[in-house]
Amino acid sequence: MQQQFAQQAAASRAVPPIQTAAEARKFAEELMEVMTSLLTVIEAETELVRAGKIREGMELEPRKTELSRRYVSAILLFKASEKYISLATPDLLAALHRHHDVFRAMLQVNLTVLATAHAVSEGIVRGVNSEMQRRNAPQTYTASGYRAAPSPRAISPIAVSRSL
């Protein structure tokens, strides 16, 4: 993944920065379109994960990856051209910042939902593991009448497939 972003960064350096107001407006329209499309996919993913439809949410991954790649490329071009855009078209820069703020807020909601789903699924796996260990371990007591902790040999790991 890091290598892919490094390749995108190298490719974006080959693209000359924006040098006219017309280029800036065209770029802003394209960036807003990419952010809007990415937000649409992210919102759909968020709703599917909230509804417990993880598999359907994962089907959005290729589209999300492609839009993310386009977004990163656009941001790299923006960084190379930010000085010109701020001087030549400050209204456009303000519009891009507002749109990006909305984008960032929606992305935070998506990340929160995904983190919650991850924590819940991890809790379920840990609970299943604890129950399996409790059932597999011999039920013995110490001389003072307390339940003995299972020996390390009695503990057997569980295997989890990460693919749905």
C-alpha cells in the first residue's frame, strides 16, 4: 500500500502544477466530484456495516479503493498548486476547504462505525475463545477448595478465518 502511494506521489510530481484560473476551476470540479463519489460509497458502506451486512459492505471495496487512489492523486496535485490557487482564486480555495471539511466529518463517522464493528466482532471472538477454553480445561480444585487455573497444556488456541 505504501509503495502504491509512493508511486502515485512520483506520478503526480510529473504532472505540472495548475497555472491558470480555468485549470483551477476544472481541477476543483474534479476534486469535488471525486470527494462526492467517495462519500457516496463511504455512506453506503457505513449503512451496510451498521445493518450488520459486512459482506455487502466489503463488495464496495474495489470502488472505494479506486476513488481513494483518485482522491490521493488530486490532493497531491492540489498541494503542488495550492499557492497559485490561493492567490488566483481564493473563493475556489474556500469552497474546496468547506467541501473537504464535510468530507472529513463523514469519513470520521465511517471510521467510528468500522471501529465499533471491529470491537464488537473481537469481543465475540474473545468470548467464544473463553467459553471454549473453559469447556476444554479440566475442572479441578485446589486443596483449599478454590477452582484451579488450567495448565498451559490444557489451553488450545482457536483459528479464525479473516475472509468472510
